[in-house]
Amino acid sequence: MSDEVPCACCGYLTVSERGSFEICSVCFWEDDGQDDSEAHVIKGGPNGAMSLSQARTNFQLFGACELDHIRSVRRPFSNEFPDSQ
């Protein structure tokens, strides 16, 4: 069982606490606490001009929250899948 919680962007169990500004190693989203209720909002901060909704779309399209981060991400480990808890 993993102690990690789902990343707001990719959904894999890669961050230890929501809103802790950890960077997900699977999608490279920095968890600033943004959630579904405000996913369309561009908050600035650590994720710049990227909304959570756009980051999620990007992850589905090419595997990272932004194309610039594609070389910084990795595939999820088997224990990071949400159903592995």
C-alpha cells in the first residue's frame, strides 16, 4: 500500500500531500493545491500560465503537463496506479 496521494494532473499516486508544491515525476505538475472546482483557472504561481485542465489535456496527449517537460517525466511504477492502494 502506498502512502502517496493522487496527483491533481495525472492521477497517479506520486505526491505525499496535496498542496505541498511537490513536483509529480510522472507528469511534472507542481501541486499547488488547485483542484477540480477551479481546474479551468490559470493561477500563475509554480505552474505559470497553465491551468490544471490544460495540464490534464496535455498529459493525455503527450505524457507531460507541458511539452517542455517531456524529458523530465517517467512512466508510473506499478504501485502508483490509483487502483493499487
